[in-house]
Amino acid sequence: MTRQEEEGVLVYSSQSIWGIQLRTNGYGAFYERGKKKSPRNGFVYGIEFNEIKNPKEDKLPNGTGGFSFGNPYVYGKINNFYSVQLGFGGHRIMGQKGNKNGVAVSVVYKGGLSLGLLRPYYIQVEDNGTNKTIKYSPETDSLFKFGFIIGSGGLGMGWGEMKLKPGAFVKTGLRFDFGRYNEVVSGIEIGVSAEYYASEIPIMLYQNDQQFFYQGHIAFMFGRRK
């Protein structure tokens, strides 16, 4: 095993990886456990949490009249959307490091349950001289679209009103591990993923609601092997 490590061969029985990822429609974090089944193949399972954004989201300055009152807000946004994903799959080493200073290349693929969480997006508006914090509904439609918007309602609102949206996901990516020692995971992953939900996900006014989301990602990974 010592000789293999000197030659840049990844020698381990299990690994734990933490990571953060930037996606073309948001961002997230994940935790993954893996077990090696053969010199090149392994089994992986894990959990990840992402926020999914609509590409039309643009944060506007606080105060529609040009004055600074509240927090910046996204005009037309009616819900924040998050996904919690539980998945399992495989890991295959495509190329060993060659030496301690090399880069190991592998492919990972997984799929599983994606649980969507829809949280109402609140804004502060002025209505007849009174400040109100509202979410979108048929009753607040005119204020939400055409009222004097002071700013967003803040991060603390809407958590107790979340709706569940069940779905499924698949994900694959290429990993580049440039850690010097087998015991340490240090690398990046570049890949794509897709998610499908049982019902449409309303995130923005004036935009089509989606059930299917397709995105690319780059992830920064760190962890341990043994």
C-alpha cells in the first residue's frame, strides 16, 4: 500500500467528503460517504442542500422611488425554492495520479429522492401611509405588482409556511483530486444534474412555472479517507 501511494494510486477503504457547489441556477452544499469495492470502483451515498433560483431574478435597490428604506428585493419573486436530495450511486477512477504530485481523475454518478421546499417570499410595501409586510396572494396582487415596495421582508420570514414538493434527481460529474496524500480529499468536481418534481414550482411572476430543472455545477471538495 505504501508503494502504491508513492506511485500515486488512491488506496482506501472508505471516504467522507464535504463540499460546496456553485450551480448555473443557484448554489448548495453536500456531504457524501463512499466505500471502495475494487481498485477502480466504489459505492457512494449522500445528502445535499441547494437553493434554486429563476434566471430572471435581479435584486433591485431598496425603495422603488429611489430612496433607501429596507433591504434589496427581487421584483416579481413569490417563493424561495430549496431542494434536499438523498442519493446513491457509483464512483469510478478513470486515471490515477501517476505520482504524489499528480491529479487523479474519476467519474461519479448518483440519483435518488429530491424533496423540494417552497418558502413564501415576503416584501415590505407602503399602503395608504402604512408599512406592511406581505406575501403574494390574490388579495395582495396589486400591491405586490404595483405598490410602493420598500424592500424585502428579510430572511426570517416564511419558514413555518413551507410546502413540500416531492421529486427525483440524477447527477454526474468528473472529479479532479489533487490532494498530495491518500488520507486527504482535496479537489473539484465539474458536472451536470437534472431534477423533476411532481408539480410545477412557482418562483416568479410573469415566468413559466417549471417541473424540470437542468443545471451545471462546479464543486469544491474536501474530506478524509481511511
